[in-house]
Amino acid sequence: MPAFNSDGIDIAYLDEGEGEPIFLIHGFASNKNVNWGYTGWVDTLVKAGRRVIAPDNRGHGESGKVYDPEAYGAPTMAEDVRRLMDHLGIERSDIMGYSMGSRISAFVALNHPDRVKRVIFGGLGYGMVTGTGDPEPIALALEAPSLDDVTSTSGRMFRKFAEQTKSDRLALAACMRASRQRISAEDVGRITAPVMVVVGGEDTISGPAQPLVDLLPNGRVLDLPGRDHMNAVGNKVYKQSVLEFLKEEA
């Protein structure tokens, strides 16, 4: 798997297919394979004639692990994406994030608007502005000696997921304490690229989609009835709607 050095941290990434590029930014405690490979996204996009670039965020997957929260934060990880674009010689690209990856994608669009063509925010609605809950119970759950020591519902969910993905739990705890920067309503309104916001109807983490879209100059909603935060990402309607969105002028 290729990798490059981003401000002292090795960032692993996959790069498959040919055609117009799209960057896929995975969610917290996930990785490029779990979020985008196993769910069929990479194959779907490559078959549609796209070049797919999907990094492992710092602290995740095959990328470098850091244990200081100061080394994380969504704006910091957004710069890893921008540096990867530079490394690959890609001037402008579509970008799709899921959950934490949507927050990272939003900072790419805010801080480097000339580099972003279209954006898909999956698994994150108005929680981008209001926040998605206290990160500390999740961080503590990741640091706990075992799952049996965790009582928080959200903490248990993410601890189980981190174990399933064989993640470095201490690196994830540091990331959790830094990665949930809110984006003001005013700044959301400065994202001028076309945006699709995709949220499962049973998602209790992301916040509603419509209030976020109401802030965007060029946004739209895709609701996925019956889907929650964990199972929305592989949905067929989600995939088909994104393919149609990517065909539009931008």
C-alpha cells in the first residue's frame, strides 16, 4: 500500500482506477478498507470510471500513530488530505467523507475551496455545527482495560468497533479528544461547492440533514429511511445517488 509523509506522519492510502478523481475520507475508528472497500464503494466508483483515492487518517489503519491530541483535529487531518492531493499532483477533486470524514472534508472545502469540486457529507448533518456529544466517555472507553469496564452506551459502541477493526485504541482516544471541532453556521455558509448531505433516518449521532443543508448555498439532502449511523454507508440508494450527483456540472 503506498504512503507519503505528511508533516512528519506517514499517511497510507489506496489509489485505484482511472478518470476524474474522488477522495474518500473515512470515519472515526474505521479505515479506508472498512469504510470504503468492504462496503463496495471503491469498486462502484472505479466501475463508474473514477479514480479513487482513499487515505487512512492519521492514527487509523496503516497510517502513523500519534498519542498527543494536539497532533489531531479535523483541520489538521484536512491538511493531510490537501498534502496528499499535492503529492499526487491533483489540483481539484470531488471529495466524500463519512462521519468524522465529513467534518474533515468540510475543512478541506473551507480552507481550500479552489481544490474541491463537489462534496458529499455522509453520516453527519447539523451535528457539524452543534457537535455530536461529549467525546470524553468515548475516549475513556477506548482507554479502559476491557469492554467489561465500559458503562457508557456510546463508549461501548465505539470500543467494540475499534476492537473489530483492530485499531490502536490509545491513538484513537487522542484523536477523539481533538477531532470534533464544530464549524460555525457562518462558515458552513461559506462552502460554495455543490454539497450532498446523506443521513440515515435512524441515525442518532449525526444530527438532522436539513438544517445543515439550509445553511449551504448549494446543498441538497439525501435521506436513507431505516438506516442508522453504522449501516447507512453501504446503502445502494446512497451509491446510486452519489453517482448521479457526480455527473452534474460543478
